[in-house]
Amino acid sequence: MKSVIKPQNKPVSKFHHKPEQCELCQRQLALTYHHLIPRKMHRRTYFRKNFDKAELAKGIWICRKCHNGVHRLYDEMTLAKKFHRLDLLLADEAIKKHVQWVAKQKDI
């Protein structure tokens, strides 16, 4: 059996280091985990060759309204290829506009 040594300073799973607020709109409410490279893309050869397992598992904690908006704006392939980092998401004009709208909404 192959032994894997995990670095001590990195989270073992998505459940570690969960922030208290949405990483897009900064509101404090229930958060969901958004894979920066959607899980549907992980089995495709392009992503298996160009990203390691840790990169494929990376994600951000965002509120449901931001999460729904991101997936409404872009399909999985576009998200995987163009928005595989938080800074790329935040730089996109359509996502910025949606996040600004979400930030004005009342918390439920």
C-alpha cells in the first residue's frame, strides 16, 4: 500500500478553514463549497493532465446566491478553464455585477 505524506500546513479537506463570510460578497450567512474546477470536469483528460488532485479539489466558500449566480452565468467548462482561481472570478465583470447585487440583498 502506498503511503502518502500530507503537508501539515495545508487543509486535509474542504471542511478545514471555512471562513465566516462569503468569499465573493462578504456576507455572513450559510456557505456552500464551490469547486473552482467543477467536479464534472475532473475526469476529463485535459484537466487530469494539467492539474493535480489538490488543484482539482480546490474551492471557495460562497453563499447560495453567489453560487447560483456563478453557475447561471457560466457553464462548467468555462468555469474550469477561465475561472479556476478566486482572483479570476473576482476580475470578471459579469460576476462582479452579480456579486454587487447579492451584497445588497438582505440576509435570510
